[in-house]
Amino acid sequence: MSNPSAGYIRSTIFSIGFLGVLMFIATPLIFLMLLLRFSYQSRYRVMAYWATFCIWWLRITCNIRYEIQGRENIPDEPVIAFAKHQSTWETLFLPLLTRRHQAWVLKQELMRIPFFGWSMAAVGPIPIIRGSGRKALKLIVEAGKKYLSHGSWVVIFPEGTRVAPGEKKPFAIGGAMLASKVEGYKVLPIAHNAGTCWPRRGFVKFSGTINVIIGEPLDVSGMSANQINQTLEAWMDNAMASIEHK
């Protein structure tokens, strides 16, 4: 059996590095670049370097590794990425997939979180107010079109919140609505089981290997938002079943 005390100590050491580098290096550098009017792409690269450090530090301190199936499916072009949301881990992992700027659709209140939220606000997200209905949909579509046209990825967590392993939540319509309204951009589906190692509401991390499946970019031209969600939910269910049976 694993030692709970050792797990707590390892997780504490990870958190010291996680927060320390963010507070004393990444966030001050991002805001200096903001004052000097550096581009979103440049500021985002600082966050991506911090995320790269965190994934490495997580392996060193907590022995959490990852394996990717479908790495060859990662495109060198702007896409709308639909990612499973189980943990904080994927918010660190996704920036490792491309050197392109990623515009994340996220809850506006997240940007009030000290350091992490402040830094996210400075690197060009798509912040929405939960429960704002049509206003949120309009913002996702308008801002998503702008970022895609500038060469960015748009990253969607279609379940809208972290969902524990083995549980399921229907996809929200925002990401699918964006995909149905733009032409020439594909949808990249991403599944993983990060919640088994980094629980959504837990401090202690558990050693192990996170399995990631990256699907082929999907051409959703001519599909309605509901059809897009149905297609992607079916893909995600199959991918998660594949991961769970490993």
C-alpha cells in the first residue's frame, strides 16, 4: 500500500515549485511583457514554459508520467480542441502540444485567482460568465473566429467543469456552436484519465501514468452544433472506454 504521509509530502514539494515559479518568475515576466506590449503569443510562451516545468516537476516529485496515443494527429494549423476535463493536469499538459497560442474558453471568475488567473487574463483567453446564455455563446463564436483567423488554437472543455473519472456530463453547446459557424477549421478531440492521478478536489497526487488519446482532426463542415456534439461525445465515450480497459 502507498504511504499517505509520503504522498502528502511529495504533493507539498510539488506545490512549492508549482506556485513558486509562477509567483516569482512567470507572472512578473508576463506582466512586464504586457507593459511592454508584447504579443499574446509571446506572453503565452512564458505560460507554456511554466507548464512544461510543472509537468517535469510533477514527474520528479510525484512520479506522474504520461503516454500519448495519436501524437501524429496533432496538426500544425489552428484548430478547435475539445478536451476532456478531469483535473488541473490537462491545463498544464495542453500547452505542450503546440507552439501556437492557445485561447481557452474559461469561466471569467477563474481570472480572479491570484497569479494563475491573473496570468491567464494576460495571455488572451475567452472568458465567459457562467449562466449568461446567449451572451456567452456570442462571445465564444466572435472571439473564437478572431483567434482562429490569427492562427491560434481555441481550447474548449465541453463538459464545462471537471468531471471525476467514471462520471459523465453532457457537452455544453458553445464549442460546437463555434465549430458550426467557422469554415476551414477542424475539431481536435483529446481524451485522458488525469483524474486518476490528480483528483479534481484533492491535494494529494498519486503516482502513475496518465493515458492520453488524441484523435484525428474532424471535418465538421455542414454539421449542426447538436450533430457536432453528438459526434464528439460518441468519440469521447469510446476513447475513455479504451483508456479504462488498459
